[in-house]
Amino acid sequence: MSSPAAPVSASAPLDAVQPAIEHTRRHLFPFRFERWLALGFVAFLDQCGRGGASFNVPGPGGWGDTEGARGEIDSALAWLAAHVVLVSVLAALALAIVVAVAAVVLWINSRGVFMYVDDVATGRADVARPWREHAGLASSYFAWSFGLTVATLTVVLLLVLAIGGVALVMVRGRPSAIVAGVALIVGLVLLLLTVAFVAVLASVALRDFVAPLQIAAGRPCGEAVQVFLGLLRAHPGVFVVYVLLKVALILVLGMVALVLGCCTCCFGFLPVVAQTALQPAYYFERAWPLYVLRQLGHDLLASPALPAA
């Protein structure tokens, strides 16, 4: 549970590395295939839907043939005006499908997050038990995760539409408007990247710290978010260092996964297979923030909310 806060230096994430490595070694070795396979499946659920997405916004190139571009755009706009109902229905249907698929994936991911935290904290390799025991907490977590995703997609869509609108005005307008349009597009792209960056940070905070805080005290996600924000205000340096190290860890893990997949003729890219083969890396990545939280006064590893290993 929680304990009185003690002074914590910004090096806390570095200090948590060694005990997290020892925790990983203690619970994964000696090697047992059935244990690694079960944890690989749970790790796959924990990773479900967490792949990065890139936003490719076309730049204002090719302004030399503006007459041809204007003609093509005028034709496209005329077609859209003639089929506005059909386009609207198809767009709404596509958006509904995207939201529905995202909801299902995030729901599975939410259950997996709590399953893997439980298994790593207790040193077990259970599947059914943590799925059942943390259903309520995972549902609260899902609501926040889904809300964050919908809000991010909404803002991104509006910004992409704004960029497209500016580009359209630039093509159809006078050449003198190009400079102002380029500056506006650059500003919108920077805002788009900022929104994506903030959304990624929020997602990492939810998974790495809020979910364990939920389990430690049986809190709904909203209350755990408030606890995390208090920790963030009290120890900003800790989380800055954590994020920087986390980026380095993800890059290294990504390169290792890429090499594994290429060396196994893409077999290593298959779901569950990759998480099983690289289980020590995934296990450490999950144990590490738990040891950071321990230094901040929230010890999930000794929480009575979890069954004894």
C-alpha cells in the first residue's frame, strides 16, 4: 500500500533498474517453457493496441502546376457536392467501425494491463485468475483509456481537416497566399505532433503508474489518476528521467524484436511468439515502474490487494 513519502531524488528510475532486473531473474529463471508461454500470452494482451501510429501530412509541394491542380480540385469538389449524402454516410460508417474496433482492442488491452501487472508483482503466471479478479478495476481503466483515445482522435481529425483546408485554399488562391499558408500548415503540424506526444505520455502514465496504483488500493481509475498527479507534482524530475529512459528502452527492445523477427524468417513477429521469446525484456519493462512506485511510497509488490505468490 502507501507509506509516508520520503525525499526521492530524480535518479529513482535508475535506482529501480537493478531490483527490477533481479526480480525478473528470480521469477523467470530457471527457464520453464509453459511459464514463459503463459506470460507471453498475457504480455501480448498487455501490448494489444499499443503499436505506434504515424501521421503523414502531405507538404505543399508541386506548386508549379497550380492550374492543373486547381482543375483536379474543382472536379473533386464538384463530385463531392453531387454525392454529399453518400460521402457523409460512408464517412460516418467508417468512423463508427474505427471507433468500435478501437473500443474492443482497448477493452482487451485494459484487461491485459491488469493481468500482467498482477503476474509480475506476484511472481505468478496466471491467466484466468487475474482476468477475473481485476475486471472492475480494468473496466474503470478502460473508460479513461477509451476517453483519451476518442479525444485524441477527435483533435487529430480536426487538425488534419484544418491542414487540408489550408492546403486547398493555397492551391485555389493566389501565389502570394502560399507563404502564409505554409507558415500556418507548419504551425498546425507542430500542434498535431504536440497533441500526439501528450497523448502518448498520458497513455504511458495510465499503464505504468495509474493501473498499479489502482490495484495497490483498489481505487477506480479517476482516484488513481489524482494520486499519480500528486506524485508528478511532488517529483517531476523522477518522471522526466523515467520517460527518457523509457524511450531508450523501447528503442532497444524494438531493435531486438526486429532482429529476432528477421533472423526467424518473420516467425518472431507473430503474436505471443515475440512476447514469449523476449519475455525477460517485457517482464523487466513491467516490473521497473513498480519499483519506481515503491520508492515513491506506493509498494504494489507488498500490497494485500494481491494474493501471495
